[in-house]
Amino acid sequence: MKAAEERLRALGCPKINLQVRNSNKGVIAFYERIGFKVDDVISMGMRLWEHIREAQETV
């Protein structure tokens, strides 16, 4: 991770973002130990296959 952080800084990258499931406590703890913090944001997504199937059922 340190090498990746150094390369990103050298490229001018201001921030690294991760998406981790709330239930994955071990991974959350790992990233917190190396300096990551939980941001107060909402990650939104839409599973396309489920959305398409639901739309077809309403026709």
C-alpha cells in the first residue's frame, strides 16, 4: 500500500477512495490501521439485471 500511496501522491492524486461492505469488519479494521477513515457519504448503485427483470415484469 505504501508504494501505491507514494506513486499516487507523485501523480498529484489528492485522495484514495475505497468501497468496503459494512459487514467486512476485518478489512475495515485493516484499512483504519493504515490511516483510512470512514467518510460520511452514501454509496449508491443499481444492479442492472435485477432492474431489467423488474421492468419486464411490469409490462
